[in-house]
Amino acid sequence: MLNLFEREKLDLQSLSPSDTAINVEGLNLWFGKKQVLNDISMKIPKHRITALIGQSGCGKSTLISSFNRMNDLVDGCRYLGKVEIDGRDINHSRENVARLRASVGMVFQRPNPFPMSIYENVCYGLKLQGMSLRRTLDDSVEQALRDAALWEEVKDRLFEPANILSGGQQQRLVFARALALQPDILLLDEPTSALDPLTTLYIEELMISLKKRCTVIIVTHNMQQAARVSDYTAFIHQGELIEYADSDSLFTMPVKKQTEDYITGRYG
Ligand SMILES: Nc1ncnc2c1ncn2[C@@H]1O[C@H](COP(=O)(O)OP(=O)(O)OP(=O)(O)O)[C@@H](O)[C@H]1O
Ligand SMILES: [Mg+2]
């Protein structure tokens, strides 16, 4: 088992199955005729934060969406290769996609609250899972909203519609909705790009504290954020995984010229 407090760098190539949250093997993905992911193989360690960085359009969102089969919703999407979670091929026809998406939660760049109350948004997934006891739901909603740093702002209007919240509040609500399900893996696609600096800092601290409970994968255009919060970073360029290493090394001594050009702002 991984020790959360150890600072030694894991060998990403030879990560053992029990320390691997997601094993991506030879993943190629097309939208129609356009190939968007090109032969990506990577092992993402459990209980760590892994950042995905790269130019707009390089395939970051597509890659994380293939970790909970969100690309299933896109017409004309086809793939080759494997994505394994806990040794299970998640694209197998017998995979229970609803259960997969509960255990692999996702927060998108643009907040997407459901058209219902704040309270109902947070407990939506729990109710789907069959939780109906009011007291338990109340406790879970409060805890998730506290975790997402929103409780104080909404505790007196839990039954008002979620769309009365500001953009940043809606984003934290979506965070709470994902956290309420206690996911094993949390996929965050530029989760703080709509948030003010203070809330961003809080969310970053939240991500770090979440490592105890789950594996976090974050897409970010903010290099300081990636360096600040992530343990490992993958640099993607035009659908290819160019470099994947511990974040200290990648940001201070990138091996590939393309990585260096990107992190020093020569393009992107
Ligand atoms: N639903 C879709 N149908 C067709 N093409 C798509 C679809 N979604 C994404 N693409 C294309 O796939 C490529 C990768 O897109 P993706 O959204 O993964 O990039 P990204 O790295 O997340 O970019 P950004 O940083 O701008 O969010 C782009 O060329 C995009 O136009
Ligand atoms: Mg994206």
C-alpha cells in the first residue's frame, strides 16, 4: 500500500497493480475521422494528485472523459486500447456505467448544476443509490457542502433553486455533489478557472486533503497550480503523451524539448 506521507517518488513505469488507480494501455481515440488520442499508456497512482497539462485542443478533456466513459455520450466516438480501474476493463460491455460514474466523479470547467434545489443537487446521486433516510441525507449534504467550502453561504437557503447561485458558488456546489458520493477517483477539468483566488486556494487545499480518500486527476492551464498541488504531471501534445513524471522533475528539469517549450510559455 502507498504511504500517503512518504515523499519518495514512485516509479510510474513499474507501479504495482495495487498502487495503480487507472491503467491506460495503448489508448487511441477518434471523433469521427479525427484522431484525438494517440497511443496513450500511463499508470496513474492511487491516493495522489496527477495533473494533465497541454495546449488547448491537445486532448486533456477527452482523456479524462475516457476514465468514466463520458465519451460514450459523443456520437461517432471510437477507441482502441484499454482503460483499467481496479484491474477491470471499464469499456467492457458488462461494466455498470452508472456505478462507474459514481465511483469516478467528475467536475467540469463550467458549472453544471441540475435544475433543482441546492439540497437536491447534492443528494441527487445518494438518492439514486437508494439512500432515503432524511437524517442521513441531511448529514451527507451538510458534510459535502462543508467540504466544498459552500455550507456557510447556502445553509439558510438549501431549498432554493441552484441556479440562483453565482458561478463560483455553482462550481463549489458541483464539487459537493461529486464529493457526496465519496468517489474513489475524482476527475477535475479546470475546476477553478471560474473561481476567485481565495476560493481557488481553498479548493486546492481540499484536493490535497482528499488524497486520503481518493485519487485526484486535474486538468489545468495554470502551471503554478499544477506545480503547487500535483504529485505527478503528464504533458500532452496533439493527443500524445510526451512526458509523464513527478511534478518536481517535470517542472524543473523537463526531459523533452516540447515539455520545456510549453512550461516556459513558448507556446500554448
Ligand atoms: N464531442 C466532440 N466531437 C468532435 N470533436 C471533439 C469533441 N470533443 C472534442 N473534440 C475535439 O477533440 C480535440 C481535443 O479536445 P479536448 O476537449 O479533449 O481538448 P483539451 O485539451 O481539453 O482543450 P482545452 O484546453 O481547450 O479544454 C479537439 O480538436 C476538439 O475539437
Ligand atoms: Mg478541455
